[in-house]
Amino acid sequence: MKFNLKIGDTIGICSPSGPYSEKDIRPTIKYLKMLGFKTKLSKNIFSRDRYLAGIPKQRINDIHQLFCDKSVDAIIAGRGGFGSIQLLDQLDFALIKENSKPFFGFSDTTALQLALYKKIRLPSITGITLTYDIKKDKVNKTTINNFEQLIFQHSFPKIILTNQSKQKNADGILIGGCLSLITSLMGTSYFPELKDKILFIEDVNEEPYNIDRLLSQLLMAKNFSKLSAIVIGNFYKCNAEDKKHGSIKQVINSFIDRSNKTVFTNLPYGHQPSRILLPIGLPAKIIKNELIIL
């Protein structure tokens, strides 16, 4: 799938996870129009049910609506939060496959995006959150520049990693996202096949011991040993309240030692203010520490 768009295309915006207001999305609409795009908001985009952007049926209907709408050329989730995992058992994957188009998300949509790849081999892009990256008084320039490079040139930035193992090269299908969402899919039919994959991971606002638990769970996943490589992104604000519990760096180093896998670090992807965009479901290679998306 190509993720490039052309001037005049229509971008649909939905909210599979957390809620936001019309005021929150206004700077995004202005920005997309400045680039030359039209926008179309899903019917229930401003609905709210506690910490969710409406009940599951509303969010599912919005996703189906935007995929089926022939006037919509690409779809972007407005924010993360929580809730996309609630939708998986009721999504019509056959309908989405028949009307496939570029999908962009980040954070909580990891669950949705991994499910789309597992069920219908639909690649997507992770790393952009409209209401977080585009605000009235602040724009996340790195991420937005990456977004524009992708949609206008269908290319990704040069990505240099740090090798933590003897094996220097790797190749496979790139999958990943937020670690807590990846592990939440374990034991379900939506958990990705790990064999011959390059898995990238990150997380945010978790205690180091929680990350340790999630990584230990990942180590026990089916076909973990058959991964081509693991690429570790930013575990942003994953600091211990009790300093005696150690650091996230210690947790990551322990995981690298236990994994017995080819591991690379320093991927500029995560919940930090500046991050790159990455595909879920496209082939990639790591050659001499450079991650090359094919």
C-alpha cells in the first residue's frame, strides 16, 4: 500500500479511543487545509462515554463509515487514550479489506492497527496523534515533517540505531507500537505472528517494574524466539517513584540480556514530543545499524 496523497484528497478523522472536542481538532483541520487537503469528520467524533469517545458501537460505525466512504482517501485517528481494543471483536474486517485505504494512528490504536494487519494484512502508519502533535500554539515539527515527507514523497527519514548484539543485520516485516497494547493482545486472535518480524516497542508513564512485567510476558509469547530483531524506542516518563526500584534503563538492559535476540536501541519513536513515523506491516531491513523501510 502507498501512503502518499495528492492535493485535493479528503482525509477522514475519527476517534477509536479517547474523546476530544471540536476545539481540540480545530488546529488540525486548519493545518490539513493549509496543505491542500479536505477533511471529513466521522459522525460520532465528538461523542463521549467517560474516558472513551462514545460507546463501542458509535466508534465502530465511524470506522466502517470512513472506510466505506468513496470520497475519503485516508483516515487518521485524532488521538490515543484507551478503547480501541474494545472494538476488535465487532469490526467488519472483510468490509475494511474491500475498502482499504491508508490509516494513521498512534499509542492506543496499536491494538487496532496490529489487528488490521493480522486479520487482513492491511499496513498502516503509527506515530502521529493529531490533537497532540498539532495545537494552536505549538506544532511537533519533527513528526509533522515526517508526515509530510511520507504523504508527499512516500519516503521515510534516515533512521540510525544502536546495535546491542553481535548480529549486525536483520530483515523482516516491521510491526510494533506501544508495548502495553501489544501484550494486551496476547492470547487473542489479534496478536501478531512474530516469526521473521522486526518488532519495535515503546511505552509511556509506566513504572519500571510494570515495563519489566510486560517485557517478561513478551519473552513468553509464541514464536518470540523466531523474531528477526527487536528495536527499542523511547520509554518516555517511565521513571520509578521509589528510586530503590532502579531505572528503566536497567530494565531494558536486563531484557536485552534475557532475550537472546538481535536487539537495536535508540529508535526515535515513542511518546516524546518529537518522534518519527513508522509503518506497521511493511518490509524492512537493518543494515549497518540503519533501519531501511522498503
